[in-house]
Amino acid sequence: HQNAENIRLQVPTTHVRSRPSSRGDERGHDSIQEKFFQPRFTQVPEDVIIEEGRFCRLDFKVSGLPTPDVMWYQNGRMVHQDQFHKMIVSEKGFHSFIFEAVKSSDAGTYECVAVNRAGESSFAVKVEVIAKEHHTPPTFIFKPQSKKVFEGDTARLECQISAIPTPRIYWKRNNEMVQYNTDRISLLHDNTGRICLLIHNANKKDAGWYTVSAVNGAGVATCHARLEVATHTNKPVPAPRHLRVRPTFSKYLALNGRGLDVKQAFSPEGEFQRLAEQSGLYESDEL
């Protein structure tokens, strides 16, 4: 009568199992009807795209009577719990499949299968893992060197930095940000990490301590260098001095601006006679 009523109302039938009554009386031939419901997923997760090393959680809900057992398969192979994979069951049929830290080997198609006495049900979800970029903090291959230039010259402060990913570069002069990409100051760099701060037509205001900083997600590196700007000094070349020889009453009197008359300088008699005539001296008999 019950089955006929279900057919008339188009109600799906359930598995029914009869078991003897525990009573020992004359009604022992009566039976207790036990119902079974096939597992059914009422909530399933969507496909996942996640970066390597991240935490991932797949939540779903399943119903059934008796409570179904749940199993996971990755690309056809059963997944077992370990320190990186957890399977959590909460009340009212809520389940969670947890990846503590997603690895590249976790990528694939996952099938969740729920089984009980009445049957089984399943769903599939795809997990795509994006490889995590290897990060390294900035380091200086070579550092900028302190320099001295003259006013009007071009100053170059150069360095080379290694880092993954490519760092952001900041220049400061005396703790103030340098405004480059102008007509006079520009910043140049290439794919090898070489960096050059170029200052055209340097002047006294450009002098000071320069600090270069490289920053990325893995760290920071800084370095300092001093730029000195000097002024050109045009000193006049001194004129050659002419040697003037004062006359003297000596045998070197012949030394003058025209040179030395050796014969005259070393002829004592002629010199003495000339000196005597000029001074009015005469030879004394008392000598």
C-alpha cells in the first residue's frame, strides 16, 4: 500500500530493509523498516588557481543515510592524510579538504567520492598551482664610488645590483630625494642591473652625500658615495724676471747682463789699474 501511494504521488522510493522485532511475544513476526538514503552533495567547491606555498581549503557538504564515508583521489590515486593534507569533518555533513602549503605536486584533478550502503556519489574539482617566483634580496655587485668633478662637467655615479625580482631604485642627496628624469639629471639602467645617475653641467648645489637604495619584496640594500664639485681656477703665469747685476769693486765686475768676460775677470793687473783710475787711488810706498 505504501509503495502504491508513492507511485501515485511520484515520491522517490528509498531502500528499505526489514529486520525482526526484538520482542519475544507473539508479534515477533512483525518487522521494523530501516531506511537508507544515497549520498548527495549539496555544496561543492569551485576550481582553484593558487600560488605555490599558499594555504588552500576545499569545503563541501554531503548528506546521506547512514552517514557516508568520504574519500579523495588525485588524478585517480587515493589521497591520504599527512602533515600537508588534512581532511576535516564537522557537524551536519560539512567537510573540508585542507592543503597546509600547496606544492607543485598538488596540481591536478581531484575527485571526491561519498559512499554508504545505499550507493555513492562524487564530484570533481581542478587545482592549478602557479609556481612561486624565487625571490632574492638586492645585493651590490659593485658600489658607487666617491668622485670629484669640476663645475660644468658631467658627473656619473654608477653601481650594479643583483636582485629577483627587479628592485625599485631610489637616489637621495643629503637625505633629500633626487629629482631625476629632467633635462640635467637622468637615471640609466639595463638588464644586467647596472645603474647610472647622470648629472650634466654639475654645479656646487650638486655636491654632497648620495645614497642609493634598492628595494624589492625580499629586502633592501643601500650604499653611499660623495660627490665633490670644484671650481676652475685660472692662475696667471708669472713673467720671467731679468737678472740685474750690481757693479762691484771686485774681479767679478765683468759679470753683467751680457755674460762674463773671462779674460777680463781673471786679469788682476788690468782690473786694479781700472779701479785705481776710477777711485783716484795710488800705490803706497808703505805697503
